[in-house]
Amino acid sequence: MLSAEWRTNISGYSAFSIPHSALVVTMGKSLPVFNFSQIAGTLDSLEQQVKRFITAPNDGRTVDDFKPFLVALNLTKRCNLKCAHCYLDATTKAGGGSDELTTTECYRLIDQIAEVNKGCLLVITGGEPLTRPDILDIARHAVAVGFMVVFGTNGMLINDRMAKKLVEIGVMGVGISIDSLDPQKHDKFRGLPGAWEGAVAGIEACKRNGLQFQVHFSAQPMNYKELPDVIEWAHTLGAKVLNVFFMVCTGRGEELTDITPAQYEEVLEYLVNCQDTYKDMLVRARCAPHFKRLAYEKDPDSPITKARGYMGGGCLAGTNYARVTPNGELTPCPYMPLSAGNIREKSFAELWEKSDIFDSFRYPHLKGKCGDCEYSEICGGCRARPYVDHGDWLDEDQWCLYTPKGGEKVRVAFNTAEDFDGVWDEAAQTRLSRIPYFLRAMVKKGVERHAREHGIAVITVELMEELRKKRFGNEAPVFKF
Ligand code: SF4
Ligand code: SF4
């Protein structure tokens, strides 16, 4: 039997997706994208500030540990909705920004990301990505280059024709946001009557045409009590993944649209406890890193704690995750408008590899209770929350109620090497090498564990296939091996 985390990661491609309209950091307040190169006068002091945050690595990590394996492409500001949490004014949403990356610039960006890591997952989103006229060409280009591509969408523009096209192009799936089972509540939040029906019609079109879908739920004070019902509903619909997003709000007491830390903890505890109920649907908290701390407290061997970083609910901002804004700024995550620079001026590789800002996430010196916390290596807190609160992204995450007890750091099982005396034959090695690198270690570990437990000395393609079928039935593999 394959390890649970393999399932978690393979079926959870969308574990990486971001909610539709996660174009900006905040609920209720806009923050400009902050590009160091545009503020020459204050550059030195800011650079010094960033460098003070960086601790030199001495734990054996190399540049390969910091390859992007999830890049969110916010390719347009245009949108057919008026969501309460979106900072864009109606005019911009209708017309889009005049400075959005052109089709050619998008192609070039995709080619440049491929130079750094072709095995990465691209999440195409917006605004509403399907309002961009050339979006299918861009998706087609990304698939042709070899990327796994998913869409983050409100679902309203997905009919049978669109679903068929997305399947034909090779798009792996779509994430569709549902904020409530009460259509009126959903519509109110999304700012348009009929938005709920449109989203559900989009899901039905996906189902009819064999396009994988997942449901995205953004936890807010108005809907968090509905979560158990939404999970059950998504399961009945046939979703493979349900992601619960915790949006990042601006300053404490400023725009109290965020759920409180106590409500946050309540939702996370529910999510940890419901894992065993939905064996065939991945239910995960996103952008709530202390989900991993709660899961560990319940069961140190749970698949959530074993899964690496964001795949288990942790944060990969700046380490394996980045976002490109509609006009080309590269930031650590969609909720953090802290730019390493613009891809119109420098290549993706240069920005990814040589940014002090990104380095500050890779070799962080966390402050406050996150710095003292024994869970900092599997959790580390959300960096966007302290950033939007007071500008210091390495400060403690105040939406976590935990008081660190000190002592040894809890380390993830992901990095624990296991003994395996057998061999992989050539064909199996080739197949393994085609699995996206960020899943490869998990798959390898799962297959080797099975082989060890069953006294199998040689791992073959047939064994890999047998294990895949055991886990996923006869469905086609999510990745093209
Ligand atoms: S910093 Fe990490 S946890 Fe916080 S919003 Fe960004 S990706 Fe999510
Ligand atoms: S204190 Fe920080 S590192 Fe510790 S569990 Fe809370 S958010 Fe995570």
C-alpha cells in the first residue's frame, strides 16, 4: 500500500491552488505591490533590513531545495464578479489593467519558469482568468512546454464547450470557489446575483466532461459554521479535493472581516478531526500553517504532519512558491505584495535565484513566538499576516493561539531517510524520473516501504502500476508518467 502522503500529494495537485480572486493580499484593503527597485531612495536601508532577517544556511540545504514547484500566475485583473474581498474597483475589473503582460510576454515567462523547473505546477488565475481572451492559448503553451496546469476560477464561464476545450488542451483541473450552500449568501459575498448557480453549473460541466475539479471554501465569520455541510456537499458532488482557505486581512481591528484566532483554531481542529471521514477526498487547510501543529498534536504520524510544507498545510511562500502579478511582479505568494522585481526587467531565473527578499524566506530568522516555537520547522506561521499587519514578515503569526513550550524542534518525517536494500530496475527508474521532482521523494519512499514490507527486492514498472491502481482504482494517473 502506498504511503498516505503519496496519495495526498498526487491527488492533491490542487492542494496547491489558490482561491479564485486571490489577486491581492487583503480582504477589505488594498496594498500596492512593493518593488524594491522602484524606490531607489530608500533602497539601502530596506536592503539592510532584509539582510538582517537572513540567517546563513548551515543545514545542508542547496539551491535545489528552493526550486519553484508552484507558481501562481495572476494573469488578469478582469473579472465578471464584484467580490467583497477584492481590492479592484469595478472599472478595472471590467476593463483590466492596461499594463497586463501581453500574450508574448506570458509565453516568455512560461519558458523562463521552465528553465528553472519544468516539473512545477502552474496555477492560472486572476481576476477571472477565463475573461482574458488569450488565456487558452497561454494554457496551451504551458502544457506544450510540459507544465501541469490548473485554473483557479469562479466557474461561471465554464460550460460544456469550455470544459471540453480545457480537457483537450490538457489542463489538469480547476478549482472553483463556493462560499456558502446558501446561494444568497454566496452571491452577496461575490457581489452578483446568480454567481452561486453559475459556479455550480460550472462544476456540473466539469463533471460531464471529465475535467477534475476541486472546491475552494474561504473561511469567514459569515460562513465558517457551514464548513461541515460544505465538505459533505462537495464529497457528494464528487470533488477529489476540498481546500479551506484562510484569507489574510489587514491590520488588527482595522477591517474585522477575518475570522478571529479562536474561530480559526476551531475550524482547523474540525479539519484535523474530519480527515478519517473523507478517505476519498482530500480535505486541507490552506494558508493556515498551524494546521500542521494541530495535526501533529493529534497524531505525530498523520499524513498531514508527514507531508512537506504547503502540501500538508504549511507555507512555501518564497521557498517553493511564487506569484506573478498581472503586470509581471514576482512575489513570494499571492497574499504578499512584496516584489523581488519585474519579469519585464529581469528573467524569472534571476529573480527567483538572486532575490534577497526570497532568501529571507529561505533562510528565515523568525521572531517572537514563531522563532521560539518547537513547531517552527513544520509550521512557521503565515508570513503574510505579520507583513500586512505591520510590515515585518518574519514576525510571529498572531492568528495562532499556541504558546510555545520550548525544547527540541519537531522535524518532519518527509526528510527521514529509510533503509531499502533492493533495487529499481531501469524502466522503473525512468518512470520515477518522470514524476515531478517534488513528488518523487514521496513516491519513492512509498514504493520502497511497500517493497520492504513485502520482501520485494526489485521494483518494477508493474509494481508501481499495481500500487497506483490500488490507491486510485483504475483512474488514469493524474500525472503523465
Ligand atoms: S505567507 Fe504562506 S501561509 Fe501566508 S498567505 Fe502566503 S503562502 Fe499562505
Ligand atoms: S507559534 Fe508560530 S510556529 Fe508555532 S505553531 Fe504557532 S504559528 Fe506555528
